[in-house]
Amino acid sequence: MRREFVLDCRGKTLRLGRRTAVMGILNVTPDSFSDGGLFLDPERAVDHALRMVEEGADIIDVGGESTRPGADPLPLQEELRRVLPVIEGLSQRAEVPISIDTYKAEVASRALEAGASIINDISGLHYDPRMGEVAAKYGAPVVVMHIKGTPKTMQASPRYDDLMGEITAYLREGIRRAEEAGLPPEKVIVDPGIGFGKTVEHNLIILQRLDELSSLGRPILIGPSRKSFIGAVLDLQVGDRLYGTLASVAIGVERGAHIVRVHDVKPVREVVDMVDAIMEAGS
């Protein structure tokens, strides 16, 4: 069984372990790989987020910058313009924690002021040296993710001598940076970064060996939703990758994932509830 955790998200409590948490993806971008352009209007974005909550989302993850392979960095002011109205509107209407998906400390700080309660940093506190300080100042849990390179370069023939060892070491360094900045380790969630500087084979191995990350002693988040490794295995375009996503989520939960980050909340909620029930039976 997965280890259980209780996470204080700035006054909102997440209980992880016995029940898998579903993080609903809300991209307010014109160019995300799967849903770019769909939720640029803040009102439409908030409505979609509330629908995901109704379908069973435990967290809403708001992102204003696409980090798809090959993406260029987004200027700070444009990222703020995209995310702040959505977070402000959503925080007044949703009871679940809101996560800000950013690697910029200034965006994280402004988002937390606007009502967010979790930071989701794809760089694992490696890009912006102030990110740990921001998380500590607000007492916000932070998702420390592994990435090899940057979104612009990460898929240029990524190689590893020891895939899981290198990912684990990177995440452990992220935990250390958080602690050094004043954020307790208990506020850190780890994410192996499926699709971020990995080949198809790498992503499959991460899911197969996900339980090795339990050595870090922190909740584990995975984000396989609609990603290209599913398309490569099944020869499917982005819009047809639901079943591959569900399979990846199911095996990820069985191998120790506490949180799954997905686009399709309703079917994923049903899958993880079923997997949880099977894992819990007889215990």
C-alpha cells in the first residue's frame, strides 16, 4: 500500500494515499500540445475548471505557458496576464486547492496572492533560485518535477546512464533546495516528469519502476495525460489517447502514484477509484 500523507495547502487539506487525488489540467494558453486555445477566455476557463471539480478533480492546475517540446519561453507579463484573472475568478468559486504551473518565482508569488495554494514547478526548483523562497514565504506545497534540459531542448536525443537513479538524485536535490529555502520537506511532492526530456522507452520504464521513487519519502505525482509516448505506442493522434492515458494512470497508481495530472477528469476519476478499491480490498 502507498504511504499516507496529509498536505496542508494553505488552509485546504489534501489527504493522500488511501485515495488517489486527481489534478485537472487547465491550460490558458494558445499553444499547449493538447488543448491550446480552448480556454483563453477567463470566464470559459473558470467554467471548465468548475466542471472538472464536479467530475471529481481534487486540484485544478492552472498554467499560462506551454512547456511542450520545442516551446520558447514566455515573457513574464504575458504569463501573468493569462493566469491571474483565472485564478482570481476560480478561487472565489471552487473549494479545491488551485495549483499554479510555473517555473517563475514572480508568477508563483502573484498567483498565490490571487488565491492559488500549490506551486507546480517543472524545473524542480532548478530554473529560478527564488522559487523555494516564495514557497516558504507562503507556506505553499511545491511539486518538484524532473526535467532534462529545457522545454526548448529537452527532446533533442535525451540520454541517461541510470534513468531512475538520475531522476531520483535530481528530485532529492529539489527537496534539499526547498528545505534550504525554509520550506519543510513535508510540503514537497515529487514528479518524475513523464515526457520532459525522455524517450518513449524512458517514459514506459518510469511507469514500470515508479515505486522506486518511494525512497524519497514524499507523495508522487505523475502526468501521462495524452502524451506522445502513448501516441507512439498506439499510433494515435492527441485526441485519441484517452485509453492509453487510462492504462498509464492505472499502472501508475498501482506502482505508487498519489496524484495524477490529467485532462479527462471523469473517466480518470472512475479508473483511480476502481484501482484504489482493488488495492484496499482485504487490507
